[in-house]
Amino acid sequence: MEIYDCKVLLGGSRDNEVRKRSIAAPEVILLQHIHGHDHVLEIKHIGPSDIDSALVRDMLALTYCADQDPKSAPLLREVFGPASMPLPNVVEGVTHKNKAAAVPVEHVTRWRAMRQESEVRADAPSFAD
């Protein structure tokens, strides 16, 4: 799967830019769907990665569909089809580097929490009382 950097204009505003680094092709496509193709700019190919498609789908579900069941998230189904369909490996229209160095999977997943539940320390105060 190919890995990219890009810039996202939240709400189309140049005053509200977010840089996304080392993200997989499906995430770029999902950002284009959410924010609009014109608001995902400066898409730059970084290189290939051996990241597993199922792992990418789970990361997307946890990041963009946190309140939905990761295995049947409607947003992911709308953009990519059912979970049985393979995710796209490239972003169309982006120039790819020839012989780009491989991107380690850890670089693609480094900012992601891969669990839906966060750990709670046993001695942490409870605010539910």
C-alpha cells in the first residue's frame, strides 16, 4: 500500500490547516470524501509500505468512526464498500516516486491508538459517582 503526506483545510479555511504525515492511500481518499477533493492539498507520495489492509481499515474505523462498529462502519462502507472488498492501494492522480524507500508499518501507525478502550489505572478517581 502506498503512503502519503498531505494538508487538509478544515471547513475549507486556509486558517485551519492540518498536516497529515505518513498516511495510507485509503485515508487520503477518506479525507477527500469528508472534506472535499479541493480541501485535501499537497498530496505527496512518500513510498510503499507492507501495512496490512485490515489494519488500515481498523485504524480508519477507530479514527473516523469511533462511535460506530468498526466492522460495519457506514462511512467506510459508503466510501470503500463492504469490509470484504480490498481497500485502494494508491491515490489516483498523484505522481509516485520511482524507487521510493519503503515506509515501516510503525511510521504509519505511530500516532494511532489501536484499541477502542483506553486503559484506566486502578487508583484513578472515578467521576461517575
